[in-house]
Amino acid sequence: MIIGVPKEIKNNENRVGMTPAGVAELVKRGHTVYVQATAGINSGFSDEDYVAVGARILPTIEETYAIAEMIVKVKEPIQPEYKLIRKGQVLFTYFHFAADKELTEAMMEQQAVCIAYETVEKADRTLPLLVPMSEVAGRMSIQEGARFLEKPQGGKGKLMGGVPGVLPARVLILGGGIVGTNAAIIAAGMGADVLIADINLPRLRHLSEVLPKNVRTLFSSAHNIKAELPTIDLVIGSVLIPGDKTPHLITRDMLKLMKPGTVLVDVAIDQGGCFETSHPTTHSDPVYTVDGIVHYAVANIPGAVPFTSTLALTNATLPYTIALAQKGWRKACEDDAALAKGVNMVNGKVTFKAVADVFGLPYTPWAEA
């Protein structure tokens, strides 16, 4: 198979879809990999690194899309890429369709085969291609939240761990999944007073057993969240419904319960966001303020640490990329039910029910599309 790895063009997206080590595995199996020039440079990989393992370098994104049977990248295509995508071309990347009607309609028009990292789901309900980036985003959410709690950044001027004689910051984490758990680990390590909320009681029991003692669990309800907000300094929104739009757990009215300078970090912004007042931001302009509350809603948080993120992502995606290249997408999905759940769109038809439901579009099982 001919595989293309284009350079990411989303604002401050420094990751690349495949490391040289990943390319080497594909080339070893007889596949041809074209990498756009400088695609890996911001992740620490030069064109020479890719050439050394058998990749071929193309100068432009247009040439990369034009030659490839399958495109492997990190983030969803953005407007300049739409017309480069061909009918029947396989795109293997993060899509987050439910939060982006324009992207959904564009991919339907281009009639590509869209396989979304974020909806590949194993029988045990784990999301193997979302986990590595969720780990990075969860850990970074606290790092960024701590930064914007500083007074020069618009926050309250609180130190996460406090000092002897001064109480630490209070952190509320909404969602006890991979993002929330990793956020709790870092917040606890910084010495904060941490609350992690979820509606899954078995999950809360597990977290209470494995997380440090400065992390307490809370059943997630509107009443409980409202009761905590007046004394919370940092809120991490990390709720996920795979492939579906995220519910708003903090409404505009609830902002008035918080003190000015409180920071909201919306890790779920890719899927629409946990907070009613969220809208996507970028690494170059990451925050804005609503009613005195600082909102951080960068849609590609792991893009700020591309070396770590690219390695972690390729570690997870490579077995699936190899399967798609070896077998073709149909056979690979027939053989792997987890990968089949990643198929969101085929030949202009929506094949992931949650996406169809969000936009009121017809749903077609992928095998029938």
C-alpha cells in the first residue's frame, strides 16, 4: 500500500502522524511511505531520519495526498485539506466529527473512508488510540491550569501546593477516566486538594483505592458540583462519551458561583466541551475570560509536547496502521471488531451512529456503506 504522512497544518500542531520507527516497520513489510518535507521536524525527526528508514520525501502537502492510498496523520483535516482528499482514500486520524458539522459535511462530500482514532474501541470498552493522548492531555491540563492560576495570567494567584501554614489550591476534576485520573495524579503530586467526580460508583471506588490520599472522590451531580464550586480554584473538564457530543456540566449560570480568577480547563473541547461557555482556543491564544472566570480550551493540548506525544501515539496506532496496510481497510475491520468501531464514514455515508444522531443524518452500518 502507498501511505502518506502529511505535515500537520492546524494552529500550533507540532505532532506528526508517524515516527521514523513506525515508517521502518511499514517499509519492512513492503509498503511505500511518502512523508511530506519537514513533517516531523517539530517532533524532533528530520527528513534525513525518515529517508534513513526507507521513506520517500515529497515537497508539498498536495503531492502527499495525491499519491497516497491511505493518509496517516494526527488531527482532523482542516479546510485547506478538504479538496485534497479523494473518493475512497483512507484517512486514519483523530476526527471528533460530533463536534464539527462542517468537517462532517466536507468528508461526506469527498467520500473518503474515515477511520477515527478516538472511536476504536475494544470489547472491554477501552479506547486504545485515545488513551496515550488522554494521558498526555490529563497531565498537561494540570500543568496549564497551574500556570493560569498565576496572577499575571489572570488567575487567583494561588500556588497549587500552598506552603506550610497556607492551604493548597482546590482542584475539581469532572470525569474519572484516563484524562481525569492522570490529571488527579499530577495535581496530587503538586500537593493540591483534589476532588474527582464521576457517575460510575465502581470507578470511584477504584480511584479511591489507587490515588493518593489528597484525592477524594465525589459522585457527579449538578447539586454536588454547585456545592463545591464556590471554593474551587481549578476545574478540569474531562468527560467523554465516545464519538458523541459532550454534555455541559457547568452552565453559564454556574460561573457566578465561582470566585474571579478561577480557571476552567476544558480537555473535552474536541467533542464540544464540558462547559457551556467553552469555545476552542489555540496554543498561541489559549485563554479567554467569561464573567471573571478564565477558560482554557485548546483543542490539541498534546501538540505542545510533540516529542512525547508523537512517540506515544505511534506506539498505539502502529499495529492498526500495519493491519490496514497489509489487509486493506475492509478486511482489517472484518478481522478486528475494535478497529471496525473506528469507521465513521464510508463513501459519503455516516457509519458511526452517535455522529449521525447528533446531526440528524442517516446511519449506515460500515459493512453496508
